[in-house]
Amino acid sequence: QVQLVESGGGLVQAGASLRLSCTVSGRTFSNVAMGWFRQAPGKEREFVAAISWNGGTTYFSDSEKGRFTVSRDNAKNTIYLQMNSLKPEDTAVYYCASKAYPFGGIYTRALDYTYWGQGTQVTVSS
């Protein structure tokens, strides 16, 4: 059974940093692309960041460029989302997602991903 477990969320003030983690079990991790999405109350789930299977390529939504970085540690079956200079509008539940098939590129659409975590809440106060 494939499981993705996010951690690292919390309540912080604007300008602070957080690092989210997502650990994958139940499948081969080192050859699949991964992504981060978020969903704020009353809004649709939106793309945040993506990383290729080997970590060589990353991509961010425009609002996160320069503030967020994404990385992976294949030895730990874990990806990370480092979030700096957080803003109140970053408040959301953050989800990690995994592709079903190996290799490929990077993917920004939620429908491209098969496996999802349960999410971790990030709240940024002003």
C-alpha cells in the first residue's frame, strides 16, 4: 500500500520559514516525480512545486519562485519543501503527490499525480 505522509506544518508569523517533509512508503521512490500542492479554504487545490525523479529539475508556480525550494533525499524516501518569507496568503493545507509511473519529467497538474498524502496545515499570521 502506497503511503505519503506530510509533516512540518504549523502556525508562523509572516516572514518566517517552514520546511515541510513528505515521506513515501510502499513503493519505489527514487524513480518517480513528485509534487507539492496546496488548498486554502474555499479555493481549489493549486500547484506549488514539482521535482523530477532524480531531483535534477524543479519547477514552481509564479508566486513561489524565489521563496520556496524543493528537494529530495532518495535514501530517505523523502521530499522537502523549504518555504521562506511566508505570507498570510500562503495559508493552506499542503499536500505532496507522487506519480504512478517512473521517470518522465516534472508535472504541474493535480490530475498527473496518482498518490496523495493527507496534507499538513500551514497557517501564516500577519
